[in-house]
Amino acid sequence: MDLLETRELRYFVTVAEELHFGRAAERLGIAQPPLSRAIQRLERRLGVRLLERDRRGVALTDPGRVLLVEARTTLDAATAAVHRTRRAASSRERLVLATKAGADHELLRELLDAYAAEPDAVEVEVVLCGIGEQRRLLRDGRADAALLHRPFDPLAEFDTEDLLTVGRIAVLPAGHPLATRPSLSMAEVTGLPDLPAARWPDHDGNYPPGPGPEFRDQSQLAQMIALGRATVVICASAHTWLWDEHTAVPLTDAPPITTVLAWPPHSRSPALAGLVRAAGRLEGHRRVGRAATR
């Protein structure tokens, strides 16, 4: 069986993401003709057509969509091998934990405190990420573990330990009429003519359809809500970033969100095993606490 080179996989992934040979060549820092020839050679070696090309543009075929998924996984694995090998040579043992900036502040502190009680605990470097970046850092080996959120983050490729399940809240300008309500339904906060719902990108960086403003930066969103220009539905545990000009109202019918600790299933790190044990203790304590209040 022919082996595929990481270079040609990288070329294909870039073209598949851009769906435009000129933009892909610019991203890769090469000329367009050699990129086109490289993709044609790849198609001949595999014996399949990966891309449909016509005057309207470029589109992935069914085999191309399969290769895109597999190629991304392969490139992530190759990058992870480099990062983990270099880190193994470091004299300073540490764990890298990735989490979205501004989220799960109290939970993160509890987890770090619980891990510090482990007899063989090592230094934990916390990397604060933008939306969707935790999974990429975890896949390419720059992070040992990450805090992710079910159902928003795809988790099938990782091992996980549940940490906390909470409801959702609507964050409204403090002066809005709905801000005085003890609770709201999703229908009541969706499609408000005077307060559009903010749209966040998914794990692939794509925004859901809708008329609301697009955001990637939490501080920008916070200011727009304070100005009465937007609202957002978020995890209730993220209330720590709210301003005085905001009001958080619980939602009665929104599906809950579970924060999980995620890590690569092939990891054999004793330090990571200690972090997972600490996460399990936290969830165990929460179960006991919930049972005691019933």
C-alpha cells in the first residue's frame, strides 16, 4: 500500500478548507501550479477523485470528505508526536491544561486545589484559549488535558471525566424588562426584536445561522450586552465574568451543560492519571452532596 506524505496531506487539507487553489497556495506559501500538480498526483496514487473542479469553483467529493477527516487526524497525530517528544526531553515535569478563557473559573480552581493534594502532583500550566481552541491543543499535543463542554464539544476522540452539570442562563442588560423575571424560557429570549442573540462559532469556527451579531471575544460581548445591544445564553457556571450592568436569569427549558475533563486515550502519563483521579474525587464529592440534600 502506498504511504502518504504529511506534506501532501497538508496540501490537500489546505485546499479542502479554502476550496480555492489560489487562496490555498497563498496560505501554504507556494505557487499555485505546483500545488495543483501535487493534488493531481495524490488523486492518481489513490485512484479516486478528491475534488470537483469547474468554473464555479472547487468542491469536495465523497472520498475527498473522507480523506479530509483522516488527513486532519493524521496531521494532528504527527504534530502531537513532535510536541510530546520535545516536552519529554524537558527537565521540568509539568501538565498543560487548556480551558476557555473566562469559563469555569470556580471549577478550575477546585480542580487545581484537588490535584495539588495528590502525593506526586507536578506543576500545572493553565492555557487560556479562545472558543474551540482547547480541542486543537489537545489533539496536537500542546495540552495534556482540557476542560470541554458537552453537548457543544465533540468528545468521541477523547477519554473524559464528568466534573459539573449545570443549567443555562440568559445574560441580559440590567435595565431590560425581562431582567426582573425570576426565570425565562428559551422562546422568551429567542428572537427579541430589541435584543438580538449573540452568535458564537462552533468547534470548527463556523457561526450558526441567524440575524444576531457574531462574536469571538468575550469582552466585546460583555460590552455589547451592557449597552443593550445583545443578549446571550450561556452555561450557568460562567456567571463569574458578568458585569454589574448585566443580569443573569435562569432558563427553565434549556438542556443542561456538562463540563468534562478530557484527555487523549493513549496517554500513559502518571501526572495526568493524578489529575484524572482528582477530577473523579471532585465529582464524587458533588454526588454525595447532592444525595445529602435530597
